Amino acid sequence: MAFGNDHPHLRWVALDSSKRPNPASPVVVLHSSATFATTHLEVQDLQPVGERLLNLAATPLGQWLARPAWIQVHRWRYGLVNQPLQRPTLSSPTIPNLLACGDWCGGNGVDAAISSGQAAAAQIGQWLKSRPRG
């Protein structure tokens, strides 16, 4: 996975086919920056937008990215958190074993999601230990 932390248009690029045993061909997933996505949010024809992202990724990663066998572009209107919760989980005092977690808890990315999930697991573990048996 390549991260585009300093890139104005690419947030990250992943070789998604690496998750599959014996992939027939490479599958690459590109996520744009929030600014790029906002600029193109209402565009009707997404094909040129996807091609532009592929060309941007091809420059540092390899020209083969600019010539895909096929392309599928999705809008993910609510994919990024604007204002994360300032704690790792969200819970209710009336339902202590119900927790919400995710990248929106304490951050805005996979690291925050993992940390939030671990915090939720720890809280559920504590709840299970403290509940009456019977």
C-alpha cells in the first residue's frame, strides 16, 4: 500500500489483489484526497475522473496503472470523518454492553479504527468479567 500523505489528489493506493490467493491479474484500489473528491462530487461521468487518478498514480508507481483492463469508479460521499469523536468508543450508560467504534472514534483512518476496535474489545471484556454469573 502506498500512502499519498503529501499528494494533493491521492490519499492512498492499495494492491487489493494481494488479499486473494492466486489472483488472475492485479487489482488496484485508489482513494482520492478529500479535496479531490469534493471537487468531483457531482460530476456525472466518473470515467474521466477515475482515469485522471490512475494517471496521477502511474507517475510514481508505474505506467501500467494508466492502462487498466477495466475501471470502476465509486463515490464515497461520507467516507472521511470531518470531526472525529474525541474518545475511542461511544457507549450508553443504559446499555453497557453495546459499544460503537470505528475510525470516527479518535481519528480518521485505519490506525484509529484498529485502536477503537481494540478499546471496544477491552471494554466488552471488562463488562463480561464484572457481570454477575448465574
